[in-house]
Amino acid sequence: MPFAHAPHHTQDSASAPEAHAARPLRLHPRQAAIIAALAVSAPFANAQAVAAEAQRRQAFIEAQLQASGLHTLVLGISGGVDSLVAGRLAQLAVEALRQRTGDARYRFLAMRLPYRTQHDEADAQAALAFIRADETHTVDIADAVQALAAQLPDLQALPAARRDFVLGNVKARTRMVAQYTLANARNGLVIGTDHAAEAVMGFFTKFGDGACDLAPLTGLVKGQVRAIASHLGAPAALVHKTPTADLEDLAPGRPDEVAHGLPYQQIDAFLHGHRVDPPILQRIVAAYEASAHKRTLPLTPGA
């Protein structure tokens, strides 16, 4: 099962595919269907469009939190651009709600969820400094992950690489357990960081980082997430940071694009309806179809 939770990387233009060939007159049928299914946002035409989209997504967070009757938002901050953008939008949203309603109970709770020592902890701290969350909570998930693993002989019997892969998914799910625990304790909603470039590749853990109450980055491609980060004033080093899920002990810091087998620039191009080479198209379509179960509700027998 492919998995991910953190940063990701490609160019930081408002929309990466603008550098590619003109939009084809007729898309490959699967490409068109995938773009529609993921409700991919149109490329940003200019800086004003970036600003408008950032504001629209902040307003979405405000509206959903207010409608829920709850008062807090919770999000794990990894040090990557996705949680950086979602976190800053969340903080701006609760600040706007406090100002508009006079209700000081609206709060954003950022979480640091390292597995022992995170190799890019400095980036995570830089992200927190930029986001300026109302509160920051830290939970080291290592003990919980190892305690679970110790109770499962089947896991211990796996070859090292496979065991490391499965434990990576356990880490992602344990992080979400921690976020929901805090959200439950503080009457809040959990924010997710999934966007179209991850969704199309299935690059998230089912019921891990793929689980949330609000997904404010949905439909954006990677370049658009970076564009919004730049618009919000994020440090360039974080905007341009090489994305990595960093879930595998045997491959720490492995870039997402290595796991994908292609760069985000090509994924963004596909999602914005540009021509990509046939092997790229086939790779993306295959990943999308193989990960369909991650994007659907549990199967049922029907009426």
C-alpha cells in the first residue's frame, strides 16, 4: 500500500504544467475521467487567482468549523509544504472566527508527531514558527508503534523490507490516532493535507493521513500548493523543500518522487490536462486504479 504524510516537491509555479505543451484538443479518456473525479482546480492565471483561492479555502475551513458547533482544529505539522499551507490556513481561519464572533474558544492546535528523532526536525520547527499556531502539542509515536508491533508475530516474521513498509503505515495511522484523540478531548475537527497530486497516485495511508474531517487542499496540484505557500509568505526553503513521507526506517528521507517513479511536475501536467508521454500516462492511470479502494467508503452489500 503506498503511503505518505509529509512534504512534497516540484517547481513552485502557480501551476507546474504551464511550462508544458498547450492543452490538447482531446484528452485520453482515462485522463479526462480522473481529472473530473478528483475535481482538479484550474491552473492559476495570475497572482490574484492564487490569493483568491487561498482565501476561498480559508473561508471553507471557517464555515465548516462554525457549522460543526465545535471550536478547535487539529493538524499534524511535518515540516513539509502541505501541512505548512493547511496549518497556516487553519490558524488564519480561527483568528478570523475569533474576530468576527468574539468567541475566544476558536483555537488551532498544531501537533508534532515524530517517531523518535525526525531527521528534518529543524524544518518542522521552522514550519511551526511560520504557522504561529495557538497551541503546539508533541507526541512521540515510537512507543505506541513498537508496542503494537511487538504483539503481532506475523509482522515480526516478515522480511525486513516488507516489515519496514507495514510499520510505515502503522506510523501514519498512529499519528492520526493521536490527532483524533486530541480533537476528541478538545471538541475539535481534524484537518487533512491530501491534494490531487497525492490522491491520483494513492500516495497516502488508508485510515492514516488519508483520514480527516476537513481536507482543504483537495483538488490542488502540487505546484498550486506551493504557490499558495508562497502567497502566504512561507520561507522559500520550505516552499521548495524536497517532499518525503519519511515513514520507512530502512529508507529515511526517501523523496516522494522516487516512490512515484516520476516527478510531481509530470503529475501536475497530467492533472491539468496536458500531454504527457505514454509511459507517464500509463504509470499515473495504473497508480490511480490500483489505489481506488483508498478513495472510497467501505464496501457494503447494498440494499
